[in-house]
Amino acid sequence: MTGDAIGAASTPPVASTTLPPEPLAAALARLARGTPTDLAALLHDVERHVVVDGTNITAHCHCLTLDGNGRPRIEDLVAAVAEHVLDYAIPRSEYRAAREEADRTGSSQKLVRLNTKAQKLFTDLLHSGEGGELLLFALAEKLLQLPQLICKMSLKTNTRMHIHGADGLHAGVEEKSGKLLLYWGESKIFGDVTSAVRDCLKSLAPMLQDHEASKRDLQLLQRHLDVDNEDLENALKKFLNPDDPAFNSLEFRGLCLVGFDCDAYSNGPSKTELKAVVSAITSTLPGWKHHVAKRVTEEKIDAFSMHFLFVPFPSADEFRKLFREHLGLSTEAKDHGPEASGPHPMPAAANPVAAAVPPAAGVGSTTKGSRAPAVAPPTANRVRSSKAKGTPRGAP
């Protein structure tokens, strides 16, 4: 764990009189669902918790493991990620009520109904970034032990729109100062790593820099925060209230995930071993990190601490296609009109997310969740480029 590991932090003195009996850090740590080893069979840690020299960036890189025939386990990863839709999209209190009903009656009807409800919140638009958002959620909770504070998906009133503002809002506690750390999440799954990094940080920047942009999500948190613990919610809301002294102990941080095409993997059954994939990715990783360091400076967010997760795929398009299949969304759906490039143009008042969180700069662009235009869509027998293994298209 790094310095912001929430399990080790002490109770922030500014809010000590209103906290639950246990320290805030311990209360938040209990909220994180899963453990860092839950996805170990599917994702290999190429690098974890490595601070990029001269920056406030903590980098992580996770590649797909291979099965016994040398094939990357992308479909298994997608299936595992898709199993988190209920945790990601349904508020904790609503889930607890359904679970208690199941315990009382012995029937799983309410839980099944909630899972169906969660799946139907995902858009059927082809160029959606929601698979990346769900992957970011799973890695944040499991690998970083940073619990989600609000289910923004549950506030959607139209499935043909994306979430405005941050892709996710997670929390931790800084060990030394006791500050509450609010992580603004952003994910991009593109074919090209350079484009993914650029657009991810471009979307994140307004959340960290612009008080007006972040204020909308803070308002949503104050209204819809749900950690299924009234005392803890009241303690957290003090940090979110600009009129409370505890607000001065709230620190904004970034939480980024980029997925992209990488040729380190084999294109079917082979004798390729995981160590060869890791070696190829390791040789290219410094260039990826250098590009992140460069972009945070250009976006003027280099003063903010952040976690940055790299997840190289055999095919970003394949990840999105498999995700749609596992959620039962049609792979033949067509994007129509304005929805193809971002949120549905409905009146803001008709949707609480849209009303409270207008699109920030870089959000809802035509490249949201899509591959770089120059990369052709995959086929059943995708022909790979002649690039060196481990070198993603568009690498800096």
C-alpha cells in the first residue's frame, strides 16, 4: 500500500467529533469490495505502485494472463468485470434491502431483479466507454481498496446517455495528514495508447482544476451519497460541504485507466509464455509513463496526485464487443444522431445527472470510448501489424 492506503490512516482531527466510533480510514476500508488478489488469475501485475520520477503520478500496469495454449484471457476478464454491474450501478442501501429480503424469505427474486435493473442502465450505443468505467471501478475497489461513494449510473433516466462529470468517485484517507482523498475517476479504451492518455487527462483536468465543474459532482455526492451507514455519511458530508471547516481537509486526486491495443500478445494459440508478454510490455512502459507525465503538465494538473492504470489489450474493440455480449446488449446496434458522440440531447431538467453535472471540457467528445480513427475494427482473424511485440499502435 502507498501513503494513501486507507486502512492505516488516523482519524482526521477536523471531523473527530462527528465520526463513527471507528476511525474514518477503517470505516472506508470496510467499504472496499474485494481484495487485491481477486483478479490475479486474469490480470498479471507488470508494475504496481511505482511513482513516476519527478511527478505525483503513481503508475500501475496490468496485462492479461495467458491460458495453457498461450491465448490472452480477455473474454474471461470481461466476464469477471461484467459480474460487478450490481455493485457498480446499484446503491448499497438498495442492495442491502434486497439481500435482507433474500435472507428472510429464502428467495433470490429481489436480487435477480436488481441485477437486471443494473444491466439495463448500460447504454446500447456502440461507441460507449462504459466497459472501461466498470473496469476502472473493479480495479479501484479491489487493487487500490478505494471504495465508490456514489452510484451515478442509478441516477440515469435515459440509457442512451453517458454519465456527465467524473466516471467514478472513490475515496481514501491520507495517512499522515488525515485528509479525505476524493479520487475523480476517468477511463478511456482506445486502440491507440497516445490518444487514450491524451483524452483521459483532458477529461480529468476540469474535474481537478475547475471549481465549477467539480462543484456539480460534489452536489451530487451531498444529495446521493450512499455508503449504507448514516453516521459515516454524515461524517463524509462535512468534508463535501464548502461551508464546513472539514472541507479544508478534502484533497482532490486523479484516478485514471487507459486500455489500448498492444501487440505483445499472440493472435491465437501459440507457445508464447507470460514472461515474454511481460518483457515486451516492460520495455515499452517507460514511454507510456513519459507521455502521461508530459500530458499532465500540458493539462496543468501536474500538482495533483493520481493513480494511473495501464491495461494493454490484444484489441480494445474486442474488449468492448465482449462487454456488450456479456451484458446482453446487441452487437449490431447502431449509433443514431447526437447520441453517437455523447449524451442524449434531452432537457437537463429531465435527468438529475445532466441537470447537476453539465458536460465538462473533453467529456462526451466524438472519441469517447472509441478507437483511434486510423485503426481498423477487428475481425475474427485480425491481421496484426508488423510492429515489434509489445509496442502499441501510436506509442509515444
